[in-house]
Amino acid sequence: MSRIGKQPIPIPKGVNITIDGSDVTVKGPKGEVHRSFNPDITIKEEDGEIVLTRPTDQRHHRAQHGLARALLNNMVLGVSDGFTRKLTIEGVGYRAETQGKDLVLYVGYSHEVKISPPENLSFEVPQESRGREIIVSGIDKQVVGEMAAYVRKQRPPEPYKGKGIRYEGEYVRMKAGKAGKA
């Protein structure tokens, strides 16, 4: 049996879950998320927890069981706590700032790069970082990760000087230049 799929999902206080067959809506203090799951997976609410079961032990049912449980758990965590992803900017003159809800990047182009966030997502540039740190936060883990990847894509870290936008804690393998500087 799936080790992840058989674990029940605890429902925190302030979170309401509506189950309509294979459609699940989760409402919490931070917002609302809706998702449709595989109709083979049965989703039930029992004793303040959500329990998922599968009909057979076939390979595709086992895979869907663990996937559905992980996605549903992320929905519950997202509306109660939220998700964040931190990015850091390296490079002389490279910086970021917010203008209203939009993120504006100055990363070595002749123009600034303006990024508008989708619904239920926000950008934050802490004042103490002087525009060298970006925090992407929201209630949907997938959307937060995609937007962080999109921001990083505007100027990915290059391997010679290390300039660019990288995830916090990301290791960039540096190369020696033409002269073999090491």
C-alpha cells in the first residue's frame, strides 16, 4: 500500500473542505483552492481528518493514490500557512523592487523587466536586502514554484562570474575563464 496515500490529512482550525465526488474545494484564512482528482480515488472526511482510498492495488491506482494525497495536503497547507520561495540576486547593479503588486527587475538589460503576479500570489522585496532578495508567496504550491522559476528565467546565474537570479541556497558551479583563472 502507498505509504504516502494511506496517511490521513489533518484539517487545521479555520479550514473548510467541501468534497463533491472527485472535486474538492478547500477554503481557509489565506484563500480558496479548487482541484479535481481522479474519480477512482475515494476522498472522505472522518473525525477531523481526510482519508483517501483506492479501489485496487494496480500500478496506476497506487500512483494516483499517493499523488492525490500529496496534492490535497498541499491545498490544505496552502490555505492555512501558505508557501514561499526565496530568490537572491547576484551582480553589480542588479536589483529588484516592487511597484504596487508588480515586480520590477533591473538585471543588466537596457530596460527593466516588469512581472505581474497572478491571482493569490504576491512578491516581496525586503527593505534590508537592498533589492537583492525576492520572496514569492502564495497559496498554491505549483503556482509559487512556476512563478519563482519564471523570475529566475529572466536572468539565470551564469557560470563564469555567478551573476544572475538564483534560488536561495542554490549552488552554481563556477568555470574557469579563457585564461584558465582558477
